[in-house]
Amino acid sequence: MEQTILDQISEGIADVEGIDPVDLDISLQRYISTDAIQDLVNHESNAWRLQFETPNHVVEVTGADKILIDGTQIN
């Protein structure tokens, strides 16, 4: 089964923090509309970029299927 973009973001943050994703103590919904991320991913155009902050990280997601955590591409 393919991971969702939200799972990829959560796993990326956990990897940067050096912890297992189940031990991650943040919920993306507290910092960004997860529905908005899903809508962008499903959009016809890939000419978009979304950036948001969590307490310790800057997350960037692009229409070119890139996820960056603190400026480092994680996928």
C-alpha cells in the first residue's frame, strides 16, 4: 500500500528527530489543514509549493512530489 503524503511528512519529521514515527508527539492537524495538503496533491497542476512550520521544523511540500524538512529533501 502506498503511503499518503501525510504519512510521508510525519515519517520525515520523525526521521529528522531520530525517533520512530509512532513516538512523534505532534499532530500535523494542529499546524496545517491536512485537507488542504490532500487537495493540493490531488490538483491537476503540479505548479504549487506549500510551506508550514511545526514547533521545531519547517516543512515544505511541492507539486513535484518533493518533501523537505528544514530544507533537506526527505523523499
